[in-house]
Amino acid sequence: MSDDGTAQSLRRAQEAARAAEHVEAARRAWRTASAAAAGADPGAGAPAQAAGGWARRAGLAGAAIGVVAAGVALERLTVHRTVRRKARVALDSAAPYGSLRGEAGRAVAEDGTELYYETDEPPAAADAADGPQPTVVFSHGYCLNQDVWHFQRAALRARDDAVRCVYWDQRSHGRSGRAPAGQPVSIDLLGRDLKAVLDAAAPEGPVVLVGHSMGGMTVMALAEQYPEYVAQRVAGVAFLGTSAGGLAEVTYGLPAAGARAVRRLVPGVLRALAAQSELVERGRRATADLFAGLVKRYSFGSPREVDPAVARFAERLIEAVPVDVVAEFYPAFAEHEKTTALAAFSATPALVLAGDRDLMTPGEHSERIAAALPHAAFVLLEATGHLLMLERPEQVDRHLARLLARTIRTHGSTAPPAARPAAAEPPRRPRRG
């Protein structure tokens, strides 16, 4: 072997050793945070039974997380950390994602939290003299903000028949105000936030509601609390990568026993981390490589095929959310159950989109939503994960355009007075595309 080959092998071995150290450090951090959340001192003795029970739970959770972390670390051995850091800086400075801006507006939630939204207004000629086109209102998911709709925003602006669109940031996300610290967050509260945004940004005329993940749950909460509004104003609805309930069944791609342990530990772990939020935010920066790998695994179905600039954009969206906000929102998902609320959309043209590799809200959850909506088109995108609007923008844009065509036929300025929504194909056999 040449000297160059020997040196390269040595560097690879050193990087492998460092990666193993990072994985072990991540495991130790998880065990320490878990112990703190459970009220235990990981370095002190404890009654044998209690210590044994905690150790078994933490062991299962640690092993499950460790498997994921190890896979992420090994995947990144071929690129030096300094190179990756420089690449992140270059992508941040060059990528246009998240740069589209509209006319700013603000609504006020019931507790005084300021909710930020932006409006994309179509040319004046787009509104026919005999009535307005629907306003399309986009609600983003957990640990994201309105910029996640970048590709859809660009596509809708480019349409010949441009429509009015509203994009808003959920409370404590993006440019919206920080909700009162420590205040419990519920999906019902988010539904009322959406109503405040609708009243401010689209006070009249038909609306089409588009929600991804937590945003889809927000739309369901709106329907449950304001069914009359839905009946009178909602011309169409789109649910992307979301769930109507049963999130306790989700394993996040982990072994079943590990997933159960993680679910028990995560709320306490997040509370412990939120109490040390400044330290945690510094730790995020120090472990950027591991964080980037986890984001790719849980955001995309085909992470190796995703444009690096898009992957970095997703990282930026997620890392912008403080850990105390992550902790405040997380318990709401275990309580989320809105299957009966879907009845409010029984006569509404609907689109249900899911990725077949979504580890956060698996496709079966979308299938159950579609089964409850008589006029739903159900599409399962192949080799696609949770952030389907970033991973498969062309397909998402195409299916949203079809939904808008259906809503304009039934609620737009050219619709006959007695128009009724046409039924889509039965949802039990999803269309793939």
C-alpha cells in the first residue's frame, strides 16, 4: 500500500473512532436526560426494583436511539466534518428556499399571542366580476414554519389563473409570537388559532384549507369546533402526511419494545431538556452532523436522492424551533383524536396525500382519513417520507392543482348556483403517484 493510501486509511480509522465516540456520547446524554426526567440520579444508587425498571426502559430506548444514531454516524464517515460544515454554510448562503415573501399580516389569538401570516394576492383581473375565487390557506406542521410550502407557493404564483393564498406560522413557530411560557398547548387551541387567522386574512368568500402533519390536525380541530363555518365557507380541504388520532401506535421506525420505551420517556426527557434550553441549543450546534442525519431519516423517504440544498433547508426549519417549544407541543399529539371531526368535510372536495415511507404519520393514518371522506382523492406517493411537499414538490403541486380545479368548478365565479362536489374515486384503493 502506498504512503498516500496508508494515510487515507488512517484518517478513515480516526474518523470512525470519533464517530463511535459521538454515538456513545449521544447514548450517555440520552440516559442522563432520561434519568433527570424520571427524577433519578444516574450516578447514584437506587432501590433495586426501581433502578431495574428504569434501566430496562432506558436500555430499550437507548438501544433504539443508538441504532439510529449509529447508522447516521456511519453514513457520514466518508466526508470530513469540516467539509460538511463548509457545505452547510455554502448551502445556507446560496439556496433560495424560504425566500418567497408576501404581504404581512397579523391576527391575535384568544390568549393574546400574535399570529403572523402572509398573503399572496393574485392580479386584480383574476377575480371575475360575479364572485371571488377561493382563498387557499396553508397550515404547516410541528417544528416547521410557513416557508416549508416554498415549492407550492412558487407553483401557485406561476399559474395563469393565480389564486389568493394565505400562509401562516403556528404559535411559537416562525415569525408568530411566543405563546406564554409553560402554557399547555392543545390541538384544539391550534384550531382556534386557525379560526383567528381566517377571520383576519379571509373574512369573506370560500376558502380551501391545506394542512400538513400538525397543520392537518389543526384543520380537523377547526372543523370540530366550528362545523357551521366549514359548511358555509370551506370549498375544499387537503390533508398531507397527517393523522386523525392513534399516534400512540406509531413506532417511528424503531423496534416495538424500543418505541414503547421511547414514548414513555420522551415527555420527561423533553421537560428536562427544556429546563436547560440554553445548554441544549449549544449542544445542537455541536452535534450538527448527527442532527442533520436524523432530520434526513425522519423527513425523507429517499434521503440519498434529496437535493442537499433541500435537505439543509429542512434542517434549518427544524433547528430554528427552540427545544422548550418542542417540549410544550409534544404532549398534545398523544391526546389528539379527531376522527369524528372529519364528518364536517363529508360533502367537501378533499385530497389526502401521504408518503409510503413516512415514519412520523404512516400512510395507514391517511388511509383512515380518506375512508371517512366520501369525496376524497387518496394518493400514496412512492419512496416518500414525511416532508412530502419538499421531497416530491411536482407531484404535490399537481394534486393540489387538481383539487383547486374541483373547488373552482363548485365554488368559483363560474360555478352554477346549485353545483355539488363530484365524488372522487373510492379512497380504499389509493392512487400511487
